[in-house]
Amino acid sequence: MLNVLILIAAAVIIAAPAWAEDIAHGELVITEPWSRATPAGAGVGAGYMLIRNEGETADRLVGGTAPFAGRIEIHEMAMTDGVMRMRALDDGLEIAPGESVTLEPGGYHVMFMELVEPLVEGEARAVTLEFAEAGPLELIFDVRSIAARAEDHRSHSAN
């Protein structure tokens, strides 16, 4: 019986459609841009997505703009000496040829700095990301719950 359930689960995963939000931009493919809602008065928010480089040369996510934020930075969260630390990636985030980079809570992310208004669950927010090679790309970020996690939204993953 367990083998039958495993086979059914595998068939469902294989047959699942690709993410609904794939956006091609040059050699890059951006999947499912999203953000968490922010509490009133918050000064920062974060954006997440998957970026695949289907080309033969590296590219870099170097920044961007958004009407709801004073500026955008690319950040990384990582454990250092047992402490979770966040730092800006001044040179941006490299997406190597043939590789994918996941921006998700607790790791790489787009940081919306100096928010001029909160991000509200259910909204769709326009953001222009800047790539070193592919240039600017306007995306729509879906604003999810303040407690949303990346794995909550991966039911359509083709991976």
C-alpha cells in the first residue's frame, strides 16, 4: 500500500504545472515574486522569488526601485558564529549560468527600504528590479500574509 501511495504522490508532482508566475527576461526566468505584509509603521519589507539563469553568462541582481519604497537593496541572511545576521550585498547577487538562486525568508532577499506605506496582504505591488546584464524588469509582487513562508506557496513547483 505504501508503494502505491508513493507512486501516486510522484505522479502528482511530475504532472503538476510549472509555477504560474514565470517571467522571462533575457536569459533569466523569474518565478513567483512575492512579499510579506508589513505592520503599519514598518520601515522595511522584503521580496522573494526564484531566479533561473538559462544563458551561458552570469548576471547579477543589483537593485531596483518601487513607488512604495525609498530604495531597494539586495540582502543576505546567514548564520555567523551562531547568530543570524543580515547584510547588504553591495555588489548584488550573482546568478551563474545554468543555475538558480532562491530568494526566500532566512536567506537572500530583496529589501524594500524606507517604506512610505505598508504592504497589505492581498495587494499586488509593482517593483522594477535591475540586473547588470539583462537590465530593468518590472514585476508584480503578490503581498501575502505577514507570517507567510516560502514553502507555503510551492504547491505548483515543477522541481
